[in-house]
Amino acid sequence: MTAQAIQQPSAILRIDHLKKTFGTTKVLEDINIDMPPGGFLVLVGPSGCGKSTLLNCIAGLEETSAGHIHIDGREVTELPPRERDIAMVFQSYALYPTMTVRENIAFGMKVRRIAKDVQTEKVDKVAKLLKIEQLLHRKPSQLSGGQRQRVAMGRALVRDPALFLFDEPLSNLDAKLRVEMRAEIKQLHEKTGASFVYVTHDQVEAMTMGSQIAVLNNGYLQQLGTPDEIYNKPANIFVASFMGSPPMNILSATYGKDEQGCYVEVNTGAPHKLYSAHFASANLLPNTPVKLGIRPEAFEEVEAAQATLSLNLKLVEITGADTYAVLDFGDEKATARLGVPFAHSAGDTIHLHIDPKQMMLFDAESEQRLTS
Ligand SMILES: Nc1ncnc2c1ncn2[C@@H]1O[C@H](COP(=O)(O)OP(=O)(O)OP(=O)(O)O)[C@@H](O)[C@H]1O
Ligand SMILES: [Mg+2]
């Protein structure tokens, strides 16, 4: 049996132990990803973390330094881009300015000498899907940013490849159009049933679009999971802080156990114990230093008698739908997302409850999540 035959067909994209160095600079380290057919994989992480490099390795635009890439069960690691059965949409649309929209979309087919009537049929079908039928005779200069973006996608869609690759395709659009196009790309994915790999540095885009999210930092894959896993079971402090806005609060704490149960002690000006049965899953010795993670939405304002803790308010920010209350934790601070109207101002004491199940612990050194 050949290696190709052993390859399980269950993955449309499989990346094994991929590494990439530019000279002596390590850009990607031991990346392993398995993506099921019809999936929407988002590669997300801060600027410079290696997202585009990874996408370019998948596309064959960059050579890999080590590891293997399979697309649709076929090893493509050494193949040039045109033999990989992929289509790519970049951040800059790079449409041909002298060609009409129809000619732009059909260009790849023309080069491959595909019959004229097939070209026409495919362009019409894709134009309908993208709702740009009325624009086919126009030149790119006569289109809005969002319309150009759709034409660029049309060019990829007529290819009907095993895998679509997108590198920040919405970053040239204004905020409102981004949100609209985000929903459209997601619908397009659902309608076509195609497999998408999508690069973004925007965590909201990642959460709303992806069926699978790969969080990268410094060239390392931090976590690969569903949006729910990434948000509710972050592998480490990096993932916990990257996903969510405002980000998860991370506070220094000490683990302990007494007759009331497992707790962590935080500093709220004076030492204060926060109890949760869920902390037992961290399996720690008493007095272990830890990092406590609390999402802003885990706080709830309550009457003094029901309070888990009472804190001094450092700052109040009203965003319209929410109030962000910045809370005084001694040398540290945390942000709570609370409702409107909000009756307090900076300097007041506020009574809060934190759902015990919504607090998570991380190792103070390795920053890996400890609680289940
Ligand atoms: N040809 C190159 N030679 C040397 N270093 C490179 C080269 N291309 C990229 N890099 C480096 O590799 C790292 C990853 O770059 P990459 O473009 O993949 O980041 P990114 O995650 O896509 O960032 P952004 O969100 O800014 O697009 C960066 O530190 C970058 O400087
Ligand atoms: Mg990039």
C-alpha cells in the first residue's frame, strides 16, 4: 500500500508537523491541523504570528521547511500551486482594471482554454450566487469596495477547487461592510458546501465564521477547536485573553482549601477568598500560586447580602448597550460587563456575584488552563 492510499480520506486538509523558517528566523513550529470536508477553518492570531505564511504554505506559494501537507487525501507538499486544487482570495483584490467584471471572473478559465459557453454558464452561476449579475459589464473602477471583493471571490468560485483559501479578504472594507460581507461569506460557505480556510486577526470574525478555529501566536498553534471550545475551554492564558472583548480578566491568586471548600485568594485591597467546587479539578496543593480567569460577563451586580465580593469602582465606561465597570483588585484591576442604566460612578463600592462555574484557573508559570 502506498502512503497515499493509507491517508484517511476524512480530512480535506491535513497538516503534519509543519515548520517554516526564513533563514535563521523560525516562523512556524510544529503545526498540526486536521480539517474535515466542508469545514470553515479560521486561522487567527495577532499580526506577525504566521497566519499568512501558513496559508501560503498550504497554497504552495511558500516552501515548507519540514512536515507534510495533504489536500483531499493527496500529498501536495512538493507540488506547485496550480497542481494543488486550491483557489485563493487575497486581501488586495488585484482585479484587472481594463477588463469587465465578466472578463475578470472568466480570466482563469480563458487561460485554461475552457469552452466559451462553459465560461459563460459558470460566470452567470457565480454572479447569481454573489448577487453581482447587474455588474458583469462594469470595470473594477466602477465598483464599490464590497463589490470588488465579491468579484475577487467570484474568480475563486468558478474554479470549484477542493479548498478555498482566504487571506484577510475583508480588511480593506469599512466596519459596516465587513459585518455584512462576513455574513455573506458564511452563507456562501453554507450554500456551496465547499471547504474554506480563512485568515483573520479579528477574533469576532473568527468566532462568528469558523466551524473550527486555529489560534496562532509566535508561530505556535495555541489551540485548535470549535468556537465554543476556544471560548469556554481555552488552552491557556493567551487564547483566553485573545478571544473575547473586553478580554478575560487575569488576576494573581493563591489556591487553598478549608472547611467551606476549594478557593482562591485574591487581593481586593485586603485578602479575599473566592470559592468554587470547580477549582478541585485543578488538583493543586494548598498555597500554590495561580492565575484566576474571569470573563467580564461572569460578573453580576447584586444586593450586598448576596454578594460574592464588594469592590471599589475605579472607572465606569458606558458603551450604549453595556456598562464596563473597572474594578479595583489591589495592584490589579478587572473589567465587569454590567447592564444599563448603571447607578454608580467611580469611587463607589459595588456588590457583585461571580458564577463559581465561570471562574477558571491557569498555571502561574506555564499559563496552561488547570480547571476542567
Ligand atoms: N520572506 C520573509 N523573510 C523573513 N521573514 C518573513 C518573511 N515573510 C514573513 N516573515 C516573518 O514571518 C512572521 C510571520 O509573518 P506573516 O506574514 O505570516 O504574519 P501574519 O500573521 O500574516 O501577520 P499579519 O496579521 O500582519 O498579516 C513575521 O514575523 C514576518 O516578519
Ligand atoms: Mg498576514
